[in-house]
Amino acid sequence: MDCLECCGEHVSSFRPKTRRRSTTTAPPDSALRLELRPGELVLWDGRVFRLDSLRGVRARILESGASELREVPLTELRGVPSLPTAQLDQRAENVRGVEQLVWNKAQQRETVIREALTGDGSMTTRVEAAAQSLGLSARTIRRLITRYTASAQTTSLIDHVRGPNKRHRRLGADIERIIDAAIQTHYLVRPRKPMESVYKEVRRRCHAENRVTPSRNSVIKRIRALDARLVARKRLGAKSAESIALSTPGMLEASEALELIQIDHTLADVMIVDSVHRRSIGRPWLSLAIDVATRSVLGFHLGLEAPSALAVALCIEHAVLPKNRSAAAPEAEMTWDMFGVPKTILVDNGSEFHGEALTRGCAEYGIALTYRPVARPRFGAHIERLIGTMMGRIHLLPGSTDSSPTARGSYQSENEAKLTLAELNEWLYLEIAGAYHHDIHRMIGTTPAAAWAKSLARGTVPVLPADPARFVIGFLPIVHRKLQRNGLFFERIRYWADVLPAIAQPTESLLTRYDPRDLSRLYVLTPSKSYQAVPYADVRRPPITLAELRFAHAELLREAKGSINEERLFAMHARQQAIITDATKATKAARRRKEPQQRRPAPLEIPATAIDYGKDVIPLESELWGSEQ
């Protein structure tokens, strides 16, 4: 049973009575976030406690009716939801389908509503000012304040529009094809042509195919719905389109911790080795997140894969959540006390930062995702300096490639490489937590650790996701898969769980998330808007990464021996692993594919049984969906 359900009795008995909000109180925190302010209610071990104080990455909590304080890790705390879990998940998923204009309107409302909650003067005066600013009645403003107070999310301020979905097109596939073709040939071209030429071309093509011509408004609406950046690039050219289509941030200022962080990637200037043969497998990618006000490193991610949306999500996860103590760090030292949900994240314009799951996920947790102007490196100066600092220290490691072949000289980086990916990850933890955070930073005149502590002493309150597991899953890639009579299929692998028939009917499409680092399970969105883990149908299969699976698929295509199925994919994967394990001289590419296996999470534990998996399965009648009774 979910810990939130089993502790519902404690929540209702311990939650303070609702009272009128003071004119000086801060705006409510998001229902998806946990504000670490003394006095806040938190969940620990399925019970409700009140937060007393913070001690680094640990918290002191007090249970109702008890006098003894408990000290527990911050990673074990959960938020007490002000709304049902299903309703929170519903909002998180629905926000992905919101039109941009509607989303912008909700964000504008959020700014005004927050001002009404925190401004000066009486509540009546602030409500009237908000009503005038938004062009709404005072009664509507009070209703919006009630919704936002219950759950301070942007989605709580979205209007519930009745009627048919305006984004749904009803002209039919053939007419839509004609309109799209006319737009491509008569609008997204240079020299520029007017919209009227597109309608004339649509009318000509419909007449040629003996079809009914759509109205002029239908054609114009589809033109105006085009992405502004695409239109500007196609009709004006890349340089002329910059000033029209590129959003740029304002002044780069931050006075307190967690106000603004920057994230960027770099290819680390060091060769690493695999953990089995200790031979070079190339250079890893390093993602870093820096807090601008304190110059503290909030988090990092080290991996062999090129920058992707997943790498960004893992870097944000490491930045937001309290850090696990390094195995190499002494118990009393080397703590990394920087964590929390930032207000704004500044990134460059790489494709990995433009995924819808990332942008809307950040918005749902109250994080403003801002993009640096193209060809304006000064807007990313803080993260660029941090990368330079880290690379300077990495240059002292064995296997360093230095900053250029000239600087490297005759040094043989591959031959001198000594550290594995896990060991480099451990070294970075110690370098950041033990050295960088305690060195005087020239730009702020103190150490990052001291600057962070001063910001917290001035009143900065770190905020955590109320449910870290849901926070991480919410950033995983999404696919839609139809439920078949024998389970779900993804990348030719069959998945099954006994609850699937209760989640959906055969042929029904399911929103499914997957972790490219470990495909041994999928995460399916249920009707209650929670996620259900679905493992392999054949639990004997070993965990496999998406890259390894696709490499095995490519090898089978190259051999061109019959159809490709799950059995042949895993057989090919097993052959490849045997070659990598037994070979005395593995290639660098093969060792890079092997290395992620050393970093996988533990697979699902399946209890031992006396079942003979070598025999054919005889299904029960109840398992044959759609069969005649």
C-alpha cells in the first residue's frame, strides 16, 4: 500500500486547521514540492512529523505528541500532499497538451496572483488590483486564489474550456495533405509570398483532384499555427530570423542561493579505462550545474553518452536532491550540503534542452527554463568559468588529454589512463565537495560553502520535490504503445505484469516511459495517473541498455538471417558480451558498450521457483483475451 494512503489517518488528525492567510505570508509552495522551512509538515516512514531544523543533508523532525527529536536523512522525507496523488499526476500529464497561448495566459495569471498573495495592503485592495490587472471580476480572482493556494502550480490557473478540442482537425487527411504541400511550396519559401497565394494553390490542387475546396479561414489558421522560428528561418533566413524568433533572457543577476543556476556540458579532458580490462575507452561527457549567486556546484552527471535530455534530467536530479555521502569521504568531512529546486535554470540552445518533457516538467515544479542568446557567450560566463576550472584540475590526472594536442605534446593519454568512470565520478565528488567549495572564489571574495551558508542564514529556504521518485520518472523519455493480448512490446522486447489487463483493454494505447540505461522495466501510466513498473515478460533476460539493444539489432540486420525477434536479439547480445569478456584485446568501442553494465541499478529480484522455463507455456482460458467461450 502506498505510504500516503496508509498515513491518511495521521494526516487528517495532525494537519492544522485552515486559517485566513496573513497579508505578509509568502506565496504557497507547489503541491509537488517540499519546502524545508521549520514548522512544515513532512512524511517520514509513513508517518507525519513537523520539521524542526536542518543540519546539512540531515533534518531534525518531531512527531505529534512526542518530545524526542529524530535526526534523519533528507532523502527519506516526503511531502504531505494538499491534493490527492491522482489529481497531481493528472495535472502533470495534462500540462503537456496545453496550447502555448493558454499556457502563457496561465503564467501571466500566476504572476498577478502571487503579487496579490504577497503584496502590501489589505486582501480586498489586492484582490481588486488583481481583478483590474487581469480584466476579471473580484469573485473570479478569489476563486483563482483558492485554487492556487491549494496547489501552487501554473496548471491550477488554466481555464477549463468546454466543447471540442480546437487543435483537432476535421478536414480529412487528403485535404490536410494538400494544404501542407501548398504551405511548403508557396509560403515557406524565399522570396516571400503572401498567404493568399497559398489559398489559391490549395484551390487549384483541390480542383485538380476533384475535391471540395476548404474555406480561406481554414487555410489561414493553419499558416498562423506554424512555429514562428520555422517561418522566420524559411522566409527570412537564419540571420534575419534571430531578432524575431529567438527568446533572450534579461539581466543575469542573482543575489541569493537557488535564484539562478546554469547548466552546460563538456567533453572531459581525460581518458578513462573500463573496469574489467583497465584499457582506454575514450573521454566521458561531464554535465555541470552551478549556482550563480554563491558559485556553488549544485550537481553534475558523468557519462559516456553524448549530451541528451536524459543527461540533463540526471544532472538536474543530482542538483535538486540531497547528495549521498561519497564512499571515499570520511564520515565527518566532505559533506555536500548544496541542494534544492532552483527558481531559474539558464541553458544554451542545444537540442537536449528543448524537449517538451523537460520544459513543461520544469514549469510544473516552478522552475523557469531560460535560454541563452545565440553567439552571446557572456550570458554563460559562470558555467564556462566553472568548466575551465574543473578541466584545469582534471589536467593533473593520469590520462589527461590537456586542452589541445600542442599542449599535450608527446604525452600518450590512452597509455597513461588509469581511472574508470566510477573512480572519476568519485574523484569529482571529492574535488568539488572537499576542495572547490572551500577555496576562496575571487569573484565573490569568499568560499562557495560560506556564501551558501550566509544565503541560508539570510532566509533562503531550500525546496525539495515532495516525491523524488515521481520527480525522476517525470523526466524520462515517452513512447506510446498499444497493449497486445500477450503484453506490451518495446524495441521488439515483450513486457508483462499481471495488472496490465486491469489498466487497459487490448489494442488500447498506453503512455509509457523508459530509462535508456536499463530496459528491464517500463513505466506505464495507469488510469489513476500513477506509474506502474512493468518488467520483462521473460524474467530470465538480463538488463540491457538501449544502445546495446540497438547495436545487437544492427548486427542482426548486417547478418540478414531471417526475421528479428526478442530471442535472437538477446542471443546476439549474449554472444557480444561473451566476446567482450573473453577477448584479451577488446576494441575501444566494445569496451565503451560494456562499461555501462558496471553502473546499472540492481535488477528486479525474482524469487526462486521450481518452474521449468524450458517447457512451452500452456495458457489458462482466462488468459486468452478475445477467445470464444
